[in-house]
Amino acid sequence: RRLLEASGVKLSPDGVAVLLARTEGWVAGVRLATMSLAGHPDPERFVAAFAGSERTVADYLLAEVLERQPPGVRRLLLRTSILERVCGPLADRLTGASGSERTLLQLEDANAFVVSVDPERSWFRYHPLFADLLRLELRRSEPDVVEELHRDAADWLAVHGQPVAAIRHAQAAGDWRHAGRLIADHGLSLSLDGQVATVGALLGAFRAAAQSQPELLLLRAFVELTQHSLETAADYIALAERHAPEVGPDRHSQFTMLLAVARLALARRRGDLEAALREVASLLEPIEADTPTDLALGNDARALALMNIGIVEFWSFRLDDGPRHLEQGLALARLIDRPYIQIACLSHLGLDAARSSIARARQRCADAIAIAEALGWATDPVATVALAMMALADVAQGRFEEGRRWLERAEGSMRQELDPAAALLVHFVRGELLVGEGRLAAALGEFGEAERLQDVLSSTHALTGPARVSIAVTHLRMGDETGARATLTRLTDTEREFGEARTALAALRLAEGDQGAAVEALAPVLDATAPVIRAGTEIQALMLDAVARDQLGDRVRAERGIERALDLAEPDSLVFPFLVIPARDVLERHPRHRSAHATLLADLLAVLGGTPLVARPREPATAPESLSDSELRVLRFLPSNLSAGEIAGQLYVSTSTVKTHMRHIYEKLDVHRRTEAVDRARDLGLLGPSSRSVR
């Protein structure tokens, strides 16, 4: 800056930053730029366009660097100037010589504007200004070899696993056919590596005549699916289908597979189960591959197919097939190292786990988030479901402040127009958070938005019924029985059969003063003949039944129902199911001395009294050594007053088995006593908070 000021050059801070970036601290380069800037009418524009081809810089680099090199070194520098990065074998290919790596190392040691870019000093780049000058001199001295150099570079890079650079050099050579084959072979893989924007830029660089190649149209559809518009993606898929006869026989099998992948991905995002099932069959057949590239593409397509069909099945409440396909997709994604697919599968498996265990759901989603954060994808839409699930887990346990933080992250990554099923989940979770905070009118708006998103989905979303039920229950909490009745009439016949709808109907009957009708409505939930979607539904049913029994004067059965509800809530320290029903009075009168869940009961009464549970600072974490499913089941009972024998009775195992699991839990959590294990598990998010965390 002092040099610029001494020369009378006024440059903005951004302009100075650009100049320093272009010169990379090269003092002589800064001085040469300053000489040219002096008296220039537009210094900012000059800096923006400043390059090694600028006359003062070019003259200096020619005289002081390039012309001082032996002919063989000059040839190497000029012919490799087309590359962003160069290594010895690639330089040998472009120069037709050998020993290029040694020459590059010597140039770096001599500070001749050559810099290694890896610890092994096997890859190099040229100073930006020097590279500009070299390319200018190459075009001047050997214009006829430039295209051939790009073509040779494309071939070498493709063989050596650098498809993006290979495609760019094929495009620079004007070899559109080769570039098209390369991007068709590698575009899906690049997209799964988080390079969708790069694929879009590469597609945009093709000349107009190549834009209608069927395989390129499918890749454009993938870009649209993940970044822009489902409707435009559908248009590209339709175009690709119309141009399908143009695909050569040697490419037809691959094109057909990619077309099925694109259709399936679109069907999943639209929530179209029938269309997804039509497309998935061919993708799950054994892979027939002639080359490693074919095998890699086939594995990618199969993993994507398992992920997409698993997600659409899960949201369509096919709870046998969906999780099974997600587990298969996760296993294959781990085998072929596809973290994008791992994140999506883990996230939705976390949702499935939440139906029975908040701790297991946290583990699944924490793993998904850890992968996303490690790869810089924490704000990518693929992380939305895991983030929303973490929020849902905190809301379920009454940690509203912490849940809000997770939810804000989920909303920041959400793309409602591209994944309405995930967006429906986010709005639903926001509604539950607002209910927990007592902001009922705002909660109605979020549940309503979740219900409206069903209109853009072809199949019924698993949370649409619960969203309608939540609207009805929230109306009841606001004293609006008419609104609750109107909402329940919108339930489909299928939704009415679920336990969630029956609990809402029971709550309405209680509000109307008809305790007998409430008990009757709840019976199929309590005898397990009515299916349920959420883990807390049976707890709500038990508490509503207890309220009805209490009002009917049957205090014994009421207390028994409350204790059973606490039994179910204790393992995950569930709080939210008790907040949405009129249960405070019966909970306050529940005798603590006869309860095995005095701590949880105190937590519930604190939250019902308006004292939120404190959010403890932690990042997604798992135990130092993962607990088995059996150990997790035992762990959930440790905060209770139950003995090892009583826990064994609850789990239908022997007392010695429970004690063995407890010993393993202590070892894995690095603790010595039961209370320490509970505290450690809560720190790790494997258990909910205790009353000791209450302000």
C-alpha cells in the first residue's frame, strides 16, 4: 500500500487484495503493476484484468525467466502451461520427453515461479502471472499444437482418475464427443461427491449443438433436481427420452440405467411411490459391467436406487420395506465410499429409530451430521432431515432451547421446492417446538403449512395425519372445539385408524365431557390393535385414559395408567407427550412414593409449570465405544428406581444378563457407578436430561 501511495495510485482495499492475489506477494510483480497503474484512468479495472500478458510484466518474465532457460526446459514450461496443475508423468506426455519431474523440482528450488502443491512435491503449479505469460508465448510460438496438447492432457487425466480436468481439456480441444462421453461416465459420481455445481458449469460449457445429447440432458436433470427445479428436471428427463434413439448401441445400457435413476430420483422428491416402484426394479438387478467405470457407475446407481426407494417407502409408511432398503443402501454406500448416500440413509434411519428409541435416533443422526460437517455439507439439503430429527429429539425431551438451535440449522439447509417431504418434517417439528413453548397460534400455522405440503406430494406422507391431529389437539388447547372437530373431519379413512387420530378424538370427547366415549376411542390404542406412527402416542393414550378414569372416579386405574405412561417415557426421558394433553392435575396428584419414576415426574411437573429444561452445550456425539442395541435398552432404565431384577422383568431377560449389560455399559462409558453412567449418557445425548438440569 505504501508503494502505491508513493506512486500516487489510489486503489480500494478490494483492489489491493486482488493485486496481491494476482502477484502472490511477488515484490517485482507489485512494482511492475504499480508502474503501469501510475496515470491509468481506471486503476480498479486495470487490476481486475491484470495478467502476465501485460507488457511490463511480460517483458520482465521473458527476459529474466523464460529466455534464460535451456530449450528443453522452455519447451516443458510452454507446453504444460495449459494445465492448472502439472506432474512429471503428465509433463512427459505433453513434451514427449522424460525426466520432467526432476526439472520441475529444480525449477521450484530455483524459485523460478514453480510451486509444489502437495507434501510429496509431485504436483506443481505456476505463478499466475508466469502462467499467463507462458500461455501467451505458446499461442505465439506454437499455435498449431495447443488443441493437441489439450487432447493429450484430457486422455492422460481421464485415465488417471481426474475427470473434471479431463473434461475441461477435452472441451478446450473442441473434442465435444470425448468431453460428452467423459461427463456422461463421471457426472453422476461427481454429483455424489458434492460437485453438482461443477457438473452444471461443465455442462454449460458445451457448445449449443451438444446440449441436446441425451446423456447430457439427463445430467442436467440431476443438476436441476438438487439445485433448482423439479419441474425443469422433469422437462429435461422428457427431452432425454425423446432423444433416446440418438444414443449409440455401445451407450444404450448406460443411458437406460441413468434414465431410470433420474426418474426414480424425481419420483422420490415428488413423493410418488408408484412411479418409484416402477423404476427401481431394474436398478436392483445384478450389475453387468465390462469396465471398472461401468462397475463404479452401476454401484452408484444401485446405492442411489436403494436410498431413494427407501426414503419414499418410509415417508409412505411402508415401515418394513423402507428401513430395509435404507440399511442396504447404507451398507453399499459405505462399501463404495459414497458419503452423500450415507448421510441420507442414516438420517431417515434415524427417523425410523425414533419410533422406538430417541437415543438410537440421536446416534444415527449424529453420525449423519458428523459426516456432513466433515465434508463441508452441513448446510446442504442432504443434512436437513438429520438436523430436524435432532431438533425433534430435543423437543420430545423438553429441551426447547437446544431444539430451536437444531431447527434453525435444519431450516437453513432446507429447500422446500426441491424436497417437500423433508420440508413437511421441518414444519411439523417447528409446530411441536412452538407448542412446547406455549405459542399455540404460531404452531397452528406451522402444522397447517405441513398439511398444505401434502398437496404437492403424490402419495400420502407419513406425517400428514399427525400434522392434522396436531392441528386438532392445538385447537382444543386453545379452547376451540369447533376447529378441532372440523380438522378431524379432514382425516382420511386410513388416518382415522391410527392411534394418533384416536388420541385426538379422545381428547375431543374429554373436552365435550364424554369420558366414556374417550375411553372407548382409546381402547384400540391401549390394546395395540391400532397402528401408531410415533413413540409418544401410547403415552398420550395412557394419560388421556388416566384423565378419563380419574374423572369417572376410578383413581386406581388412573394411577396404574399414569405409571405405565411413565414406564414408557422413562427410557428416553420423554416430556412432550405429557404437554399436549390436560394431564397436569392428575400428575400433581400422582403419589411419588409409589412411583418408580420420581425423577421424571419432577421433570414433567417442572416443565408443565413453565420451567424449561436447560440446554446443555454439546455437539453431536456418540459413546467412546458404541453401545449395542441390548445395552442401549438397559441404559434407558438406569435413570429409574428399578433394580437389575426389575429391569430384567421389563425386558424379559435374566437378571444376570442385565448385570452383564450394565458392566459393559460402565466399561464403554468409562464410569464405575450407575449414577455416573446416567450422567455420562446424558452428556453424550444417549439419555434425556434430568431434573438436576432444570434452572
